[in-house]
Amino acid sequence: MPPHEKPVVVPYDPAWATHGAALCAQLRSVLGPLVLRVEHIGSTSVPGMAAKAIYDVQVGVAELDAAAAAFEAPLATLGFVRAPYLRDHVPAGREDAEDPADWAKRYWSRRTTDAAPVNLHVRRTGSPNERLALLFRDWLRATPDAVPAYARFKYVLAQAVPDTGTYADVKDPVVDLIGVVAERWAAETGWRPHA
């Protein structure tokens, strides 16, 4: 979603899980051998979660620049456009935040009228930003009591802000807070990405 558009949060759609899995399979098939993992992440991947009706998909790769070059043509055929975002938001207080390379990514979006809208995040497998996306999803899936509160926050925020850029900026510190709780859950349960 372009950063100047008004965000629209909608109720959970049970079809998101099926469509997300199909999208992941399609991307794995089209992108080829540089892909290590493809996963449906973000709010549309959490049962019961209200969301912007845009799929977030994470592709894990060994090396970002080689993958970005190889992915450009196949993604263009699917309607994806490369965006200039080269780094994720770094959560407040993260000790590893001093090395920007740890939070690097490549990003494409699809907003065509004939296919589902997608935010495609290509991240290095084993990086803290890849891990955080999976931890956020898995903690919310394991903590359904938190889903209504986070959904309500997103509804209120979407109504209060003028555009998706502001929406993301205000939401980031809340995601940081969830990350703190989720890290404790990960330590207590032995959660690991890709386990």
C-alpha cells in the first residue's frame, strides 16, 4: 500500500490462510533455487486477527543482492514492483541494532486489480528481522487472548491517522512491545524459527 493512502483494517477472513499458503507455494515455484524458505507472515497469517487485506510474505535467502537480481524478472511477471526499502524498523533497545546490515531486506509489492495485494519481504535467513517476523506471528498464534486487543488497536489507529506511512510509524513501537513479551515466551517455550 503506498504510504500516502488511508489504511483500511477489515475483520479476519478465514480464506486468508488458504490463499496465503497458495501464494507461498506459487512464489517458491517461480523464484527458484535461491529461495530457502517462503512463509506467510503478518496479521493475515494469524487466525482471528483483523488486518489490512494485504498478504505479507517473507522469503528467506542466503544473500540479498544475488536474490534481488534473480527475483526481479519473475516477480515482475507476477505484477510485483520493487520498492526502495532496504532496511526494516529496528526495535527499540535491540543490542544488535548498531549493524544496519543485520536488518537489511529487499522489498516488492503487488497492487494489481487481477491478483491479491502482497507485501513481499526478502530477508536473509537467520537474520534478526527474519526471526522477528516469525516470532511475532507465532506468538500471536499461540496467544489468542492477545488477538482482540491488538486488532482493536489497529482499528483505532487506522481511523486516527491520515495514511499508511503514519500508521506504520505509530504501530512500530507497539510491535516492539509485543516483541519483548514474545521473546520471553520464546525463551520459556524453547521456540525457534523454522522449528
